[in-house]
Amino acid sequence: MFNNNKGFTLIEMLIVLMIISVLIILIVPNLGDKGSEVHSKGCEALVSVVQAQVDAYYIDKNEYPSTLDDLVPHYINDEQKKCPNGKELQYMTDDEGIKRIVAKPDES
């Protein structure tokens, strides 16, 4: 009368779907907050790369470039003058007279 049919019952399927739904509800909101952190880290990395290129320019020519445009196209490209989060890179002289690259602070 009863055949041994292997498979899932409706209750088992509903329980599995409920567990998956709870996991998605817990995980997805946490992923949305990571975007700004990723852009911030990317900007820090870009500042380090461009600073290394300023140092390479100094080693090659025994002087610092007067602007970031002096580094284009041999050391950096035009896209590297701006961070992924939209902040532009600035070229400044620090207290010790060394040229440094910094991300332009928000004007808010």
C-alpha cells in the first residue's frame, strides 16, 4: 500500500525555506554598510600609490613635481587623481617641507 518514496514533504521544504529566509534577512543588511568602508580603504590605497609615484618622480628628477598634472602620463593617469568615493587628491607640503598626497577633506 505505501511505497517507500524518497523525497521531501511539504513541511520539510517550508522549514528549509524559513531557515534560508532568516539567514538572508540577517546577512543582507550587513553587506549594505560595507560600501563606504570599501571606498575609504580604496582611497587610502590610491593615496599610497600616488605618493610612491611622487617619490619616484623625486628620485628621477631630484625635485618634487609642482602639481599632480606633472605626474601624468608617465607616473599616473588622469583617473588616479580622484578617489573612487569622489574625493580629489591634493598635493601639499608638510611641516618638514616634504610633498605629500592627501585626499581632499569633505567640505561639509
